[in-house]
Amino acid sequence: MIRASQGAPEGLWLRADAQDGGRGRLGRIWESPKGNLFASVIVRLRDTDPSPAGLAFVTAVAAYDAVRHMAPQVDVFLKWPNDILAHDGSKICGMLLERASDAVIVGIGLNLVWHPQNLDRKVSDLRTLGATPPDAQTALEIVAEAFARYLNIWRQSGLDAIVRYWEANAHPRGTALSAKLPDGEQVDGLYAGLDDDGALHLRLADGSIRAIHAADVFLI
């Protein structure tokens, strides 16, 4: 954030060997021991860019592609809006985006060789899942290449192509999800795809569709 406010250019990546104040969504603590990937990059918004909200999906598909490149034998999928989960629903990668004037700081945490224990949700890492992941610096180079590629697609073609790719690599339609909204409301339903702007569609018990624009989402 400081580098961005000082005019650091787009594409500047910073990687930490470890963190003592890592944060996830909704203020959660993100444990950050040495060996995993903890990195962030600056995106400078342009007048011609699509809505910045779409960068969450740009980051998701870029990280997904990077994980598939690093560990092709590991079965992973995307969960709305930008978590990467293993086949058993355990989280291996999370992202956090923060806006600072004309800049968006995109943070990515990827569990390469270690994951925290005794959480209230499933987590894992690529090594535990049977892969031989690269070191953190090599992982960053793979992520950075994928991110630059999808950022260019977003700028040239808009969000639609990104959203369609996200859908193709997410949990299937009909997956049971629970969404906890910012006001505390909980909405349960079946995944029914995404809007063109990336909003999550849930089919409720009465058959109606509820569009979710911001929420903490869990597999049921």
C-alpha cells in the first residue's frame, strides 16, 4: 500500500519469505510461515479499464492456471469469488484485493508446503496433496506470468471471457453453497452460475434466483 501511494509502477511484485501480520478476507488471520508464497502486485487503473471489481476474477483464474502448472496432478477447482480448493474442499490459495486511489493491490497466499492446523474450515497445501511444488520465488514467477496474461485479456476483451473461464473451472452447477452476507444474513442455495459482472447466482428452495454481490461463501 505504501509503495502504491508513492507512485510505484504497475506490475511491481513484492514477495515475503514469511509474514507476522498476514490478513485474509473479513479480517481473518492468515498464518504465513516460510516456504509458502505470500506476494502482492500493483495494478494501476486506467480510464479504459472495465470495472475494477472484475480484478477478483482475473486474479482467481491466473492463480488457478498457475497452480495447475505447478501441480498438474492435483485436482483443484475455484470457489466464488477467488478461492482455490482441492477436490475435498480444502483451501490451498486465497486472495485479497485492496483499492488505494488509482491502484489496486492484489495479494495472493498460496500454500505450497505447509498449512495451518485446527481451523474451523478445511485447508491443505500442494505437498500434502501429493505434488512437488516449486520454491516460493519460482512459484511467484509462474503466478506473475499468468496474472499478466489474464490482466491483458480483461483489458482487451472485458470481463465476460474471464467469467466464462472461471465458470468452466469452478464447482459444478447445483453445488450446495451457503453465503454469509455482510449484514449477517445467511443465504443457502444451489449454485446457478454467475452474472456477466461476476455476481453469484443461488437457486433458493422456492426456485427463485438470488444474486449475491458480496458474501463469505462456503460449500455445504
